[in-house]
Amino acid sequence: NAGVTQTPKFQVLKTGQSMTLQCAQDMNHEYMSWYRQDPGMGLRLIHYSVGAGITDQGEVPNGYNVSRSTTEDFPLRLLSAAPSQTSVYFCASSRLAGYYEQYFGPGTRLTVT
Amino acid sequence: AQSVSQHNHHVILSEAASLELGCNYSYGGTVNLFWYVQYPGQHLQLLLKYFSGDPLVKGIKGFEAEFIKSKFSFNLRKPSVQWSDTAEYFCAVNLISSGSARQLTFGSGTQLTVLP
């Protein structure tokens, strides 16, 4: 049981490049989410999903896309990276949204130059 | 929109001192409340949670929190901190009485440094 896994751990992008951050969970959780963590701002929700085929926007969705084709995977796509997207990205999963603790992955540290 | 405030950005204590970290939220509806901890270089882990019932909840590692509905607060406490408690602590709120029940809102975090 690996919990929530994320790849890569570190990534450097140039402005305008695109990439996908991977997230997978093996706990059969319905709810998955992506957060970004910036100093002094806590974690802010980017996108979330309550099941395969169902996604919705969080607090800071601009510049990011998600899809959920399986229960296990929830990739986050940066369409055209900008320096403002330099951050640490965490994926999380849980059972019924809001009623159970979220399990967090180890994070991806992204730098956009 | 709901918001969560953690007014202490950085707290420095000596070992064996008592700890209280403040957390206030802005919404008066029904909420689920959480405290998460992030140790240096690690991902977030749940310390404790409150859904209903006894407003004093106990978590792991000797932490506890008290939900005071009239004050919209959920402060975290520990009677005697240890050096190993050095970490960043996040309060989080899930509003379950509206259409935004699926979004967990985090506070900005409090960095706790415990001096040996």
C-alpha cells in the first residue's frame, strides 16, 4: 500500500513549456485534489475530483488542467508555464470529500524560469 | 467565501513550554475542522479532526484542540512541547452546509520552532 505517490519530485521548466505532474493513489479513494503551497499562503486548492470523469475548479485553477479517467490517477497539466507557477504542488486523496482526512503525497517542487 | 486565519506566523518556544496556536474561520455554518502538521521535508499529516460531539478533541503526539463555536475558533494546544514538534502547522476547514462542501480551505500556517 503506497498511499499517494507523485512524480516527479523536482522539476525546472522554462516559461511557456508545458508538463504534467502525476498523482496516483491505491486506496480506492473517490476524492482527489491538487494544492499548491506558497510561503505565507498555506495550501490553496487548484482542482479537485469526486470520482472518475468528474472534476471541478478550486480556488486557483487558472493555468492548470486536470482529468480523471480512472479512480487511481489524477494528473495535473500546466499548459504554458509561467514564473508565477513556481511552487510546491501536493496531491491528496480521501474518501467522501470533507468527512474524512486527506492523505497527501510527498509533493513536487516546480521552478519556472 | 470561507476563510481561515492563523494569526501566529512563527512561534518560538523552549522545550517543555506550553503551546497554543490560534485558528479562526469566517463562516457560521456547519464545519468540519482539521489540524495538519508538516515536518521539515515531509508531506502533510493529520494531527486531529473535529466533526461533531465533544468539542475538545485529542490527536496524536499529545496534541489537542478545542472547538468554540461562538468564537469560530479551533485552537491547537499541547501542554509541553518537544524539539521534535518543530514543524509547520496548518488549520483547515471544510464547510459542509453549502455547495462548496468539497473544498478544504487551509490557513496560512504557523511555523513552530522548539529550542532544545
